[in-house]
Amino acid sequence: MLSEIEYKKLFWHSRRGMLELDLLLVPFVDQCVPSLPPHEQVLYQQMLREEDQDLFKWLLLREPAPTEDLRHIIDIIRKSTATQ
């Protein structure tokens, strides 16, 4: 479980400065990350270390993410935005 400080850091790092990413990541971190299992929260944190251009390509399915872990968290994000 994320502490309040960890959650606030994740929220801040989810604001990427690219509108398309912000529209996907900010609602996801706000609505979904707190209820993710700890290992998926870690995957999300790791994903945020990637470059914006890569995240954009992966989230819009223009290119597959290079690892199974990244593909997994990308899939979770995409499914969550489909239900919002």
C-alpha cells in the first residue's frame, strides 16, 4: 500500500507535460493506482521512468512496449481509460 507521500509523488510524476499522456495517466493514478496490488503499483512506478515519446507510442498502441511488465501495466491503463 502506498503512503500518502508516495501517492503524491506518483501523482506528480504522472503529470508529464504532454496533454495526451496527462489525459491518460492523471485519471489513472487518481482513480486506479490506489487499488492496484503492490506489484502493479511498482510496475506503474517503473513505467513512469520511461521517456514521454515511448509512453505515447505504447499507450496508443503504435508500438509494443519492450517488456512483458511494461505491456502488462500499459494494458491495465488502457483498459481503465476504456471504462471511464
